[in-house]
Amino acid sequence: MELDLKEIHDFAVGVAEAAGKVLLTRSSLVKNKANSVDLVTEVDEKVEAIIKKEIALRYPEHNFLGEETYSAGSLRVYAIGDEPTWCVDPIDGTVNYVHLFPMICVSIGFTYQGKSVVGAIHAPYLNQTFSAYQGGGAWVNRTTRLPYQNHPLAADAPRGCVFACEWGKDRRDEPNSNLSRKVDSFVNMATEIGGRNGMGGMVHGIRSLGSAALDLCYVATGAFDIWWEGGCWEWDVCAGVIIVQEAGGLVTTANPPDSTESPVPDVGLGSRLYLAIRPAVATESESSRDA
Ligand code: LIP
């Protein structure tokens, strides 16, 4: 099948930006989904319906997987197959949206042969649109190519890194303590590596934005060195995966850092667990972050 990825990309960017305007309206209706921290608002549902309609008009032959459509149980099969499939999160960061924390976005991904090949993520409060298509590079607001950070990844990373992670929506004891242990071991490992080198180095910071899609965008820019999450769905990551990959970063399914699993580079979708590492940019100011 011949697909014009640039055309699909340009369409996805336009739809994401138009949908972003609707996100700026406030929703009074908040409902629970799987549990009391898994939220959906009427704006999530409204925006997904708008995006779904636009896609059906332009590409009636393509499949559609949306967070709210899936949650509503109207989708019989959610596994992403080989056929062209749109994978949409109308509001990534719904908890942020409800609590008026501006890290929210519309995330529109497109897959072919089971891989993410187009992504458009629009963050209306930040006025930023991150986008990419396979072979076309990754961009912010169509004009700035990613990555735009010029500091290299430290040779002894994670020392000096900004590590981002998310906490998911599973509040049972076991998954949570598991998650805390992983973050803990990551930070300890960084501290230990720094200590061994006599540098006393540690991670520079730990961040949690509440939006996996935006986390991936900031891995692509180079702001976040490493991101890990153990509880995301296709619509959370589909668009962000290709944006990181086209920026030159890596997305794998692996646990940091105590994992016995082999990381799988160039990952397909369908995992719940992802690790992304930002593009390693080499510049003359290699030591600028060592102090
Ligand atoms: C959320 C993510 C967040 C993750 C949650 C959830 P939503 O998406 O982006 O990072 O921790 O499990 O999937 O529900 O706001 O679209």
C-alpha cells in the first residue's frame, strides 16, 4: 500500500491544533473510568468524537483507536495490526486538565504495519506542536528541528541527567511499591556511579509531568534525558514514539536499571512499559554540564 506520510502528517498536525482550541474550554463534568484516579471529562469525549469524524471523512478506509472509544467498550479489537491505524488520545494529561495544571495535549499517532510512523502532539497552553513522520525528521511548530538541546548525554549517564517518569493509574500496593523501587534504584544507581568516579554526581532532577505524550516530546527536544513508565497504553505513546525516534532518540521496552530483559530498540506498540532515551548530541561543549 502506498501511503503519503507527509500528507498524513500535515493533516494530523492541523487536526491536533484545531482540537487543542477545544481543550481550552473548561469541562464541568468529570467521570471515573477504571478507578477513581482514572478520569474522563466531557471534553475528552467531545474532542475524540471531533477527531474521529475528521479522520473518517479524510481517510475512511483507515482504522481508528481512541482512548475514550476503547474505554467505552465499543471497540471489539484494540490490538494494533498491520493496517493503517489512527491512535488518538484527545487529552493526554486528563488529571492535569481537571486540576488546571497546563501540561496537557492532544496526541494523534498513526501506525502502519504495527509501527508508529506519524505523530502530532499539540499542547495548547504551551503553544507547542511537536510532530514527525518516518523519514521526515521531528519538529516543533513545523519550523524548529529536534533535538534543539546542544548538550551531549553524559558518558556516565544517568549522572547529571534529568529523569522523567510517570506513576500511572494503578493505586494497588504492589504496582506502586514496585514503581517506587524502580525510581529509587535508578536514582541510587546514578548516585553510586557518580560516587565511584569521585564526582559525587547524581541525577540533576526527577520530573513527572502527568502526560506520557509530553514526556516523550521533551525527550525528543533533549530536555529530558531518560523517561520511563510502566503503565501506558497505545494512545499515550503512539505519537511520541515516532517523534523521539525521528529526533534520533531511542524507545525501548525495558526496566531501568535492574532489568534482565534485553531492550528492544525500534519498539512496536503493545507494551505497557517503555523507556526512552534522548538523542545523543555531540557538540564542542561536551563538559559544560559536568560542573
Ligand atoms: C495518562 C498518561 C500518564 C500516565 C497515565 C495515563 P490520560 O493519560 O499520559 O502519563 O501515567 O497512566 O495513561 O489518561 O491523561 O490520557
